[in-house]
Amino acid sequence: MIQLLEGGTYLVNGTELVEPAKAVAQGLPAPEEAAKQTMAYNILKDHNTSGNMEKLQIKFDKLTSHDITFVGIIQTARASGLEKFPVPYVLTNCHNSLCAVGGTINEDDHMFGLTCAKKYGGVYVPPHQAVIHQFAREMLAGGGKMILGSDSHTRYGALGTMAMGEGGPELVKQLLSKTYDINMPGVVGVYMTGAPIPGVGPQDVALAIIGAVFKNGFVKNKVMEFVGPGVANLSADFRIGVDVMTTETTCLSSIWRTDDKIEEFYAIHGRSEDYKELNPGPTAYYDGMLVVELDKIRPMIAMPFHPSNTYTIDELNANLMDILDDVEKKAQVSLDGKIDFTLKDKVHDGKLYVEQGIIAGCAGGGFENICAAADILKGASIGADAFTLSVYPASTPIYMELAKNGTLATLLETGAIVKTAFCGPCFGAGDTPANNAFSIRHSTRNFPNREGSKIQNGQISSVALMDARSIAATAANKGRLTPATEYAGTYSNPKYYFDGNIYKNRVFDSKGVADPSVEIQFGPNIKDWPQMPALAENLILKVVSEIHDPVTTTDELIPSGETSSFRSNPLGLAEFTLSRKDPAYVGRAKEVQVAEKAIQNGECPAEALPELKPVFGTIHTKYPQVDKTNVGVGSTIFAVKPGDGSAREQAASCQKVLGGWANIANEYATKRYRSNLINWGMLPFLIPEGDLPFANGDYLFIPDVRKAVEEKWDSITAYKVGEELTPFTLALGELTDDEREIILKGCLINYYRSEK
């Protein structure tokens, strides 16, 4: 089904895989030359401004954000000197779509976005019109182009567009005409053969790939390049459905070869001029290769609590109690043993039953997915018991076509509810299941809490990821887990017709023309970023949280769901930091922060925080010169591997707002989370796996930290502060010159202010 070829592979004429050992005999070029024939290399080359393909400085063609990120991004850019959007910037409203959730009025954020689109020359997509990524597919993508989005699922590779999801500060850099700076990423080929059998959809293919590569880091921070004869056997919608899920592999980006099916996609959307045929060169070299036999993939399920926890549905049904027992053991790690969790009570007469089905968003809400689900459900009923089914088309044009071709009526007749374009079910702001309920979803993630449950309040529900087809087959059986391959009927495969008038009549498009006379409309919940100090010569850090999960998601660092309405309020949102993982974190961080505030006021930090007096006493035994004039005091957290999942910058900025100066980790799950730390002036420390030399509640002293950043030290000697100073080593990892300056200045805002 999935085979991993490590150590490099040549692709010759798009069809033949050749191992490096045979390259010389076949007269193939050296790997470094053949690597220039990948699609990824050439797109990056076209967008690189550095002149050095090892150290890239990328300028993107377009930007896109949604309404839990664009307020903070624009506020940061305004504080840094923004005058006009230099490239097309689309502001969609698909996350905080509901009028009032979590104690504030989200429409204030929308009006902020509309007035900013007018003032700075952007595009504004009102709530319920489209989810961010579907609008980008329909209206923004272009062959050979690059798009940067402030959502981790910014992936348009199937349309020939290399897209990346990053934290807000990276978009700020683009808005200020700066660059996205990275080393040339590795490129891993995804060689597809065959064609999917009936009942297998894009989510099945995606989950099979994620299950094969996530745990071993095979594609981490690399570009996935989809090639091979099997690509031609997939529709545009199918490719899009696989592509959007590449984010869950922890890859950097993705790109696919394009053909007449993608050309037709652009034509349908009235943008034929944006199509470009893309193929790797005659001899392309890849750093690794996944061979995907599409005909061997079967309906998949990702069990709680990660998209990589994958099984075939047939395998799950055949080994039900054993697999559920394993899921429970893994859940205790994810949930820190804070709450009892079981799915065994969902088993009746040897069959697994679920209470909810959701087909939604950028992954599930596509036209073909919904039509296929309707074919399976036609003439059936979801029943009048606990099971519910909700369908969210990804855009109003899709919704319109479903109404015109009768699919909408078919779904409604079954008892399903069809709703407007909204990302809520994917991050805990819509269709939250009942306590102990089990939901199956064609969406992007199934992390703990992400469906809306609140462990700290004793409420837990869980999500499994599945394809829309198998969700429909399960719904037709009133909640009994069923693979779509059991459906013996036919699929109608209706043609899609796009109605562009929907957007013409409702979406505000400045056409790139800014109007400086427009006054930005602020709501009372929209606040400026607080002042943030520059990095001191030395640091005293208190460890205020210690997390030993194998992976810590951004949803655990800053919860999604109802907290989203505070994303425009840095201080308000910070109150939720780690609230579902470590509820004591905020209080501990604030206790330490009073010392830094005292320093900024020219006062003695040990007077403001008396527990620092013995800390200073121990430090002075070796460093007597350390005092309020040359030290910073703040907090830090330790996590084994933080930052999997969402691109949201607030996972880092909330820590900084509360006085955080650093993270300490064995590794960072994604580049984007590490970048978020840096852009908010936080040190991304690394420490080897093994015995941790400190614990939660300990004070750490890091002398000469500013000098270490300035002089590009590889490592720093730090100390655990007790009755004596106990040394250990921290590494910083590779930092660009700009990243070092951002850390030295204290955050990205300070960095750009200093340039004026």
C-alpha cells in the first residue's frame, strides 16, 4: 500500500524509479544536479531573492488569513509601519463566523477586517461565504505560484501552487516587503500508481500516507512532490483532498504534477490563464520516495487522538477490542490520566457505533465528497436516535450547485443537516459532541479538546477521522462503523458548475487599490500588543510547566474553540494559555512576571518577588556582577516535542505576553512553531533527550545569553539554581541573522520599529 524508499531516488521520465547505486551505470547526473529538476526546486528558484539556493529568501505572490489570525497580523504590521498591502491579501471569515462565542462579539473582528481591506488594499470574504482554503483554490491559486497563509492547512499543491502555512509574524514580514528565510528544504517524492477502488476517497489515501510517515519524521520540514502515473487517475477534487492533509505529515509544503484535469478546474472557475502544466524534469532526484499503490488502499480511520493513529476500518472491525484497548492506553498519555476514557462502551453485539458524523471544511467539504456521500445515503435514513450527521460545504458556490443538482435535497431527506461554510467543527467551535460521545469526521485533525471537550471540567469526547464516503456508509447504518466499500450502488459523479456571481456580488475586492482615508473600525475586544522588553545580558528563568507527552500540539499550548474570540485581545487570550494541559501555568507565569515588570520600572526584582532573593544569592557566588541592570527575569516551559498542528502564532505569543522568555525542548515538532517563538522574541532552546537536569518550579540562570545570540554560539552553559549552581548545556539551533536580531530586540514588532 505504502512503501518508503530512503536514501534518495531518481525519477526518470516521470515513470521509472532508479536507486542511486545504479545512477552512474545509467549515465544519470549527480544528485545535486538532478535535484534541480524537481518542480519544487524550480518554483522556489523563481521566488528566491537571495541569489543563493541554499539560503532562500522567498517573496510570495499572495497571502491569505482567516478571522482568528488576521487581526493580530494586521495589528503587528501596523505597529511595525504598514502603509499598504504590497501583494494581494485575502481576509476570510470562516473561524469566528458565529456572532458571539466566548464572551465577545466576533462581528467586531469582521468589521476590522473589512475596513482594513479597504484602507490597505485587500480582499474581504464575509462569514459563511467560503472557508479560507476553498476560496484560495477557487480564486487565488495559480500554476507555479506561491501562497503564504496564516493557517497550517495552507496547501494548494494539487493546483500547481506551492503554499505554506505559517504563524502570523511570517505574513507580517511579507506585508512589510521582507522575505521568508529558510534553508533549501529537502524534497520527497510521492510516486503514485494505480487508481482508487470504489468507496475509497481522498481522506483514505491521506490517512494511509500520514500513518506511514508521521512517527518516523520521513517528510518533516520537507516538500512533498506528487508524481507518477497514478496522479492522472485522480480528479482535481480528489487530489485537493489528499493535498490538504499533507500538513499532518509535518512536511513544509507540497506540489503536484498538473494535467488536463487541473486545467479543467481552472477553466470551470473562469481562470484558464492561471493554469500551468508542471512536471519534474527528465531526471529528477528526490531525498526520499513514498510509493503509493492507490488500488491497494482501503477505507481508513484515524483513531483518537492523532491523525497518524491509523487503521483500515476492516482491520479495526476485525480486531475491535484489542485496538480499542490500545487506543485507551494511548489516550491516557494524551490526557495525562486526568480523566477516564473508553470507547468500549460503543461496542454493541460486537459492532462499534458512533454518535456523530461530520463532513466539513477544507478537507471534507468539497463538491465530490458531498455528492458521493449523498449517493451512498440516497433513500436511507440516519434514524431518530442519538446519531447525527452534519455537512458543511466548503463554499457558497459549492452549496449552490448542490442545491441545483438535487444533492442537497437528497441529504436533507435522510435527516442530515446541511450548514454553511464554517471551520468550526474542525477546531471545537461547532457540533461539539456530548460527554463521552464518539464523532467520526472528514476534517483535518482529531487532537484532544479540538472537538470542543474540556478535560479540566470533566468533559471528554473524541474524534476519529474518516472519509466522507465511509461516514455516509456509517450514517446509512445509523451509526454502525461501516467502510464505504460495502456500498454496492453506483456513484453519479455529477459535473460541477461554478457560479462566480456569488463572489462578485458579495466579496469586497479592492483590486489592490488602498484608500488611506478609511478609518479602521475597532471593537472593544481588539487590543494592541503590550510592550515587550529587549533581551537582557543574562536571564533568570523559572520553569513553570513541564510536559512529557511525546508530542505537544498547539491546541494544547493555546486551546481553540471558544477561546478563538479572544484572539484579537493578547492579554485576554493569554489567560487561556495551557489551560487544558496545565491549568496552573498562567498563575505561575504571572507570579514570575512581576519581577520583570519591576526591572522595567527600575526597581529591584527580588523585592517584587521575594523568592528570588536566595536565587540571586546563589548566582552571586559565581556571577557577583548580575543585578537589575543586566538581567531579565521570566518564565519558560519544557516540552519534549512542542508545536504539532496549527500555525497559530498565539501558541508562542501568549507565553511571551505572560513573561515567557524561552521554550526548552528535545526537538520542535514543526518549523512554524519554532518560527513563532523566534518572532515573539523567545529563545528556542534545545536539550538532548535523557535525564532532565531541572524540574517544574526550578530556577535556571543563563549567563551571557545576549552575547551568545550576538556572537552565534552553538551552545550555552546554563545553570539550575539551588543551593549551588549546577551546569547543563542548552543549544539554540541554527538562526538567521534576522532571527537573531528579532530575539535581541525582544520581538518582531520591536525589530521593525528599530528600523525606522
